[in-house]
Amino acid sequence: MEDNKLQKINELIQKVDEMKKADKMDLSSDQDLSIAIMNLVSIEEHFFFTGAKTGKPEYYDMLQEVRKMRGDLLRKIIKEYEGEVWCISKHLLAASMRLMEVGTKQHKAGNKKEAEDLFEKAYDCYSLFWGLNMKLIKTDDIKKIDAEAVNKHDTEKKGFLGKLGELVKKAVDCCLE
């Protein structure tokens, strides 16, 4: 059983390395694009609230323009999806952005432990986004074992998102040229 899990992790690492070598995905550009998409979601929210607060419907028109742009850019990263993975992806990026912003405010207020917890959750959402869209997650393989363990033999107990986050750190390196 443990050998099977180890084999799957090694296969994922190999798959990511092959994708990088074959240049199937420019992960550093895609990472930049994902951050831009986060900001576009935030801009959509600001246009909505500004329209609601001012009563000026032209803000809703601008919201639609930004929404279309966000959709076009998201299609560059999400080529294939099933079910609601498209919407899940958008919401994972939006949640990651908001958690980063709240974490930054907590950090500035001197609440560093709270900020670190929020930053960790932001990164978990971001890792889950990449895991889904790089097809590193197979939903038929997911089952509940322990809140922090991937399987009963897991000694590090970083949890599924912790392990996925480590893989994303290795795969998505914006500093590689």
C-alpha cells in the first residue's frame, strides 16, 4: 500500500518535470497569470460594490468588461475541466487573494500568528487550484483518513494540502527562466 502511494507521488513529480521539459506549460507565466486573474476577480468585486454604493449602473458595465477579460485569461490556464472545476478554480483564486489580503492586514496590526495562519490557508487554496488544473488530483483517489495524514503510514502528517503545496513549490517556480 505504502509503495503504491510512493509510486504515485514519484509519478506526479515525473509528470511535472516532463511538462516543464517539454514546455507544455510555462508555469512561471501561468503563475503570473493566475495572480493577475486574482486581481481581476477583486476588481470585479470593487466595480460591484462601487455600483451598489453610488447607484451608478455604468460600474456594472465595467464589471462585465473585466469579467470577460478574466474569463478569457482563465481559459489560458484551464484548458479542460469537468463539472464545476471552472467555478471552483475561480473561487480558489479569489479565496486565496482575500486570505492574503486579510493576512497582510493582520500582520501589519502585529497579529503575526493569525497572519501566518491566514497565509497558510491562502497557499493551500492556491495549491489546490494548481493541483486541480495540472490534473495532479484524481477525485477517485481522495478519501478521509485523518485530518493531517494522507494515509495511515504518513509519518510527517502534513495533510493532503501540505503535500500538494510542497509539490506546487517544486513545480511552480517563478524564478526559473
